[in-house]
Amino acid sequence: MQEQQLARPALYVVATPIGNLADISHRAVDVLSAVDVIAAEDTRHSGRLLQHYGITTPTLSYHAFSQEQRVTKLLERLDAGQAVALISDAGTPLISDPGHGLVSRARVAGHVVVPVPGPSAVTAALSVAGLPVHRFAFQGFPPARPAGRRKLFTTLVGEPYTLVFYEAPHRIRDSLEDMRTVFSGQRPAAICRELTKTWESVATGTLETLCEWLDASSDNRRGEFVVLVGGASGQDEDKEREREERAEQVLQILLDELPVSQAVALAVRLTGLKKNHLYGVALKLKD
């Protein structure tokens, strides 16, 4: 890229490979070679990529624990007329990675922000999972704690579009078990592991069969994961509606004989629905 073709000042948000170094675009290499500084999530990690392509542009660390300090320094560079590139450890910046603070403040300051598109684990997984992709919702990493994780899944159980999650290897089995419990074992799903890397694998089936696949080998639980869950079908929605109606009928009978707290406790045991949800239903019925 010729120097005069590179806008200055400008912030370039540059996508980098998620595994295979050959997946970077020619434009990304040109931009990274021509900017004045590269803000990298981990300069040592990104250094291998830059060295591979002979890119000698200076780098500056920009991660979750240094954002405010680094944002100020990078904005000062933009104010001075420089071109800055933002990259993450892998894939497209800001997708479950740091960068929002820099991009938003650069825009508020009136600077040009330029996307340099490329690899993304989300779209790579969607392209090979065999699930409907005309509508999907990226949910990032589910909460680490089981209660928070199940609460999130419960809010999504009736959504009709494909759901996409990232998950860590030490939580993948527990997370998938919670998905099976909340969404049902028969919900179609896919697990994409180590995409574009040496040990890449894609497993498809139902949440039930994918739990079995994870248990079949410890190797299946290693690496970086993208989990996709098919959206609720009309049949699933009908079942959920019937379940809610039955729970309401049960609660109505119990409330005729018992205080709210006792009625809810029994309804939880009888229906399997969450206590907080049933408590809200009970209060509405009492009103």
C-alpha cells in the first residue's frame, strides 16, 4: 500500500487469522505495514504473525486491563495525524475482544474508523455447521457460573434463530450439559473446535449426541470452541406454551389452598420450572 493511499489520521480495525496464518488478506498485510503503530491485544502473540509477513511496524499493547491508559495514548497519536491499526489475538477485533472503548472514543473525537474485514470464528462456524444462517444471534461466552449460564439459556430457549456461543475448554462439558437440560437433548446443534488449526474438527447432531461426542475422547474437549444451537421450531414453541399453561393451572389450584411461598415451592417440584419465574406467575394470579 502506497503511503499516500493510507488515510491519516485514521483508525484501522484489522481482522487477522484465527489459526491458519495464510488466512490474512493482502489488504490487511498492506495496512499493517503502512500504519504508524499497531495496537495489539498481546504483542508477543501478534509478533509471530507480523514476523511471518515481515511487518516491522511498532506495536503497542491494548488489552482489557490497560484500556483507559492506552486509549488516551492512541487518541493522542490520532490527534497528531497518525494512522493506527487495531488487532486482536485472533479474528475480527471487538468480537468478544477488547476494542470498543477505542473505536467509540475515536468516533466521538471525529476520527475516521476503517474496517479491514477478514476471518471471524463466528462466521466460519456458521458456514460449516449445517444450521440455518439467514438469522442468527451471537451470544459470546456464556456466564462462567452454572446458575448464570442456565438463566441465560432459559431466556433464549424460545428464540427461533440459530444461537452462537464461544466456550472455553475447561467449561465446554458443563456448558453443553446445561444446554441439553434447558434447550432439550433433541435440539440440533454443532460444535466447531480449533477452527482453521491443525486439529480442527466439526461435530454435528443433537445436544444429546454432542454430549456423548465430548465424552468419547478427552481430545474432543481440548482447544477453542464455537457452539451453535438451532433455533426453536414451532413445535418447540407449542410445547413451551403448553408447559407454561400447565404450570399456571397447577399454581392456581395450589394458591387456593396454600400461601404463595408454599404453592411456588410445590409447583417447582411438579413442573420443573424455575422458582423465580413461578413466583412471578403466582403474584400475577393472586392479583
